[in-house]
Amino acid sequence: MTATLVRAGRWVTGHLVMFVALLVLFYMFLPIMVVVLMSFDDTADVAYQFNGFTLANWSDPCSSYGMCDAVAKSLQIGLLATVGATLLGTLMAFAMARHHFRGRSIANVGIFLPMASPEIVMGSSLLALFVSAGFAGQLGFATILIAHIMFCLSFVVVAVKARLSGMDNGLEQAAMDLYANEWQTFWRVTFPLVFPGIVGAALLAFSLSFDDYIITNLVAGQSQTFPMYVWGVSRREIPPQINVIGTAMLLVSILVVVMAEVVRRGRNRA
Amino acid sequence: MSAGVDEQEQANPGVQRGPGNDLRLVSLSKQFGAFTAVNDLTLTVPAGSFFALLGPSGCGKTTTLRMVAGLEAPTAGDIFLGGQDVTRLRPYKRPVNTVFQNYALFPHLSVAENVAFGLKRRGRKKVDAEVARLLDLVELGDRGRRRPQELSGGQQQRVALARALINEPEVLLLDEPLGALDLKLRRQMQIELKRIQTEVGLTFVHVTHDQEEAMTMADTVAVMNAGVIEQMGPPGELYDNPATTFVANFLGQSNLVAGHVTRMRDDLVEVDVEGTTVLASRTRSHADSGAVWVGVRPEKVFLDSSGQTRDHGINVVRAGRICDVSYTGVSTQYLVRMPWGQELTVFEQNTGARELFRVGACVDLGWRAEHTFVLDAAQDAHAGVEYEDLGT
């Protein structure tokens, strides 16, 4: 009897880390589960209450008025901001990691500032900037895009720079030694090696842009992005179609992660 | 990525290839700020030879190599390959390839793609047969599809070698390529490298701090110290006839005893060492008057019990006392304290002809005149000693 208890006790302590891990995972995924579940709810209400099962939300997510326009705007801004921030940020990272120039250390600190300062501060100062520059009447897509590129840039620079500084520049010298000119060295050696860092930075930039509410809300004018739409409608009632978009985003990110893993494993096996 | 775009801009090595292209460095210097890494270096590496640049770390040997490769620009001087001045050519315009110390294999490419890299950059389309031939040469024929990081250190080293050799460069530069390998593998690779060099007949310039490595592989060894070449020649000549105390100590070990020249005979030099006359051949005398260092290699010295000296030594110094015996199996190393207080080293083969001497035994030291070398006393007798101990 005691022996059994002792053995059971040992089993529990032996698997304690796993229990804690499962609890933490449960804690993290519970809200997402609710979103997934609510995407099948058949009535819109404020209470986030499951009333009955339906596939109608999935078959016609745009039935909630104005939502798909907002999603489209968010996707457009997200993609453009990602391209802009990744391009600029990668170039900045190369400059800062590879070259010594006057003001490099100041630039290094400066690049961290947008990450460190509160969004509300950045948003209001951007608004003040746009208004004083005479864009008060034209707030909208362009101003949102400019703001998004601005705050995504720091993250891209930091991510790409980390990848670059971990890279041995002996590899580039080896490429030059093996008859590759500067252009070939960049495309054949440097870029493929930094590419994973750039992809990671781009994904981060996209999710930051797609997700942002505070800064966007301040510089958006009459435009409406998806987060702004969600905030707007949630005060009346929450259309279940919002949860469809949320679940779709989740599926896309899972797909991306799985694909990256498959590619990585396939490459290792080859 | 722009695959194909760069294929059109084929790198075009600027030097005609063909045998008989010596590598010549003329008054080459390199300064990093106030530090002179290479100081007015002039040397010729004959085509097809295995040339070793030997020296302690920081002596400028790697800098010299990098200047030949084009990865470092000389502060002054010129580099010629065959008749052509390559001093200002970009690295990819030189028919020179390097095996880097850390191999610098491309982690995102397979072993075969690594090896094919140089050929492809020069616009060759069909490279598979050539790559397979080179991988076979370095005995990695079945590893072409692997990534470099999946291979062991020794295998990576051979990939690096194949990647350089496939281009059939005029000169192959080896930057301590065996430094990261363990002792057994290193010996194996030394033999391998020498075999490949003989087989392909290219000029190899090998930088190393390992004197044994330099001596076993190279036809010509240049001993470098503080940015200048101390002495250059075939390994045997450097070992038997060192011109400076640095070479005497860095290349193997030496006993250096203070003396002064008393007389010059036809082909012999007489030197007084602590009251004993020691003879040295003139061809090995690098100073011919005044205070000198008299040198002899530890394995060239015979030990005999005091008063029983046989006639195999022309030079005999008497009344030493054994103060340390270390038995290494194949040989025994004695430390002998001389009457003037200096400790000399003697290596003796364990032939079993006679019992080992014990600590405290009184012995005479004898060696031949032709094994004696004489160096200028203005030099530090300990130059190069500490490095020898670090080397393996």
C-alpha cells in the first residue's frame, strides 16, 4: 500500500514539469479556443455566449457589413508595410552591422527608441506631425502606411542585424577567393545566409502591422482597419464572423510554421 | 534571388595559366596602424614546390598569405605571379585559392555544391564529373549530398581542400589547415596533403606554427619572426645549419653555449668554451670573430662516463653532472649541469647498448665538429624558445 503510494508520488514528481507545461499551454490557448468555437456560433451578441452551431459564418464571412473591407485594408497595409519595412530595415541592418561610420552608435540607440516608447506617445506625436505638416484633411491609407513602416522598421533592423552579426564574414572572403565577384558573393553567399533572418523579420513586421490598433486609430482619419472595425462593433454586438477571421489567421500561421518545419527537415535530409 | 543573373558576369582570372609561374614577393610590407605585421619581405616560391611559412602566432605569416590571396592590401611592395603583377588585383581575379584555417565552407550548400562553387563562378556549366573526381581524390565520394556541418572536422578539411584544388590554381594557399585537428588525424592529413601535392603538382604555400608539420611536408621552409624571414631553405639544411638563435630554438631544440673565436683554420673554426677548445666547420659558422654562441642539437651529443670518452667526439666538454632523466620510451632525455652552471640537453636513443645514466652521475659530452654551429653572440640565446614549447 505504502509502496504503491510512494511509486505514485515518484511518478507525479517525475512528470511535474510536463504537468506544469500542459497547464501553461492550456492557459495560453484557452482564449484562442474560444475564438475558434465562437466562429461557429449562430447569433451575434455582446456576451460571447455560444447559442447554437452553424457553418453560415464560414460560408459567408463577409455578411457582417463592412468587415471584409476592413480586413482587405489591413491586409493591404500589412503587406505594403512589411515590404517597405523589410527592405529599408535590411539595408539599415547591413549598413550598421558591416560599416563603421560617424554616428553609428547613436543610430544604434535611435533604432531602439520606437520599440521602447509607448504606442500612444508615438501615435499622438505622429498625428501632431501629420497635422502640422498640413495633412489633416488627408489622413487615411497613406498616413497609416507611413506609421506602420516606421514602427516595424526597428524590429526588422534588430532581427536582421542579429543574423548578420552571427555570420562569419570569412565566408564572403572564401567566396571572393573562389572567383565570385562582389555581386555574386552577395547573391550566392551573403543573401542566402541572411535570408532566414529577413523572412523572420518580415513575418514579425506583418503581424505587428496587422495587429496594431492604437497608432492606427490616431492617424487613420476616416479609414478603418480590421482591429478598428472589431473595436467599433464590439460595443454594440460581436458578429461571429470576426471569429472566422481570427481562426483563419490562426490556421494560416500554423500552416506557415508547419511548412517552414517541413522545408527545414527536407533540407537536412537531402 | 537572381539565379542566373550573375552567371553572365563570369569572373575572369587575369593571369595566363600554365606551368612555370613562380610566386614572387618583392619588398612586401603590411602595417596595421602602428603595428608592422610584415616588414619588407622578399621571397620567391618556385612553381610546383611545397613551401612552408613557419613562425609563431603574430609573426605575419597569415597576413602574408592573405596579401597573396588578395584579401589584404599591402602597404608597400609587389606580388608577382609568373611575369604579372597581381598586387592590385581583386581576389576573384587571381588564379590563387585558399584553404582557410576554419575551412569557411558554405553552410547553405551541399558538399558537392561547395566544391563546384569556384568552377561555376568561372562559367563552367558541366561540373559534376570534375566534382566527383575531386571528392574521390579526398576520399569523400559518397558525401557529396551532405551538408558540410554534418561531416567531421577532418572531412570538412578535405572538402575545403577539394573546393580549392578543383580550380587548379597557380598557387594553393593553406592557412594552418590542420590546426583544428587532433594529433593523429593531423599526421594522417600531412601525409595526405603531401601525396596530393605530388600528384597534382601545384605550388602549395603552407602557413603553420608547427615546425614538425613544416619539416615533414615542405620542400622549402621559411622561418618567419616579427614580420621578417629569419632563414629559408630545405628543412634539413635549416635544422642542421641554423643561421640565427631564433631558428636554432624554434626549429627543434638547441644547446647554445657562450664562447669566443680563437682561431680560423682552413675549413674549421676554433672556439674557446669555458676553457675547452671546440671545433666547428666554417660552413656552419655564422660569426667569425669575438663572442659567439656555440650550438649543437641535443640528439647529436654522446654521453660517456667521466674519463671513459671514446673517440666518436671531436669536441668534448667534461665533468657534467646528470641532474634530470626523463625516459620517453623510444629515447631518454638528460639534463646535464655543466661546471659553469648551464644545463645542457642530451637526447639518447634507447638502444639498450648501455644502462641509463642516473641522476648525479658524472659524464662527458662529445659531438662532432660538423654538427657544431656558431652564431653571433649579439642575439638572444633564448629567442624562439618559448614558442617551441607551445608548438606540438
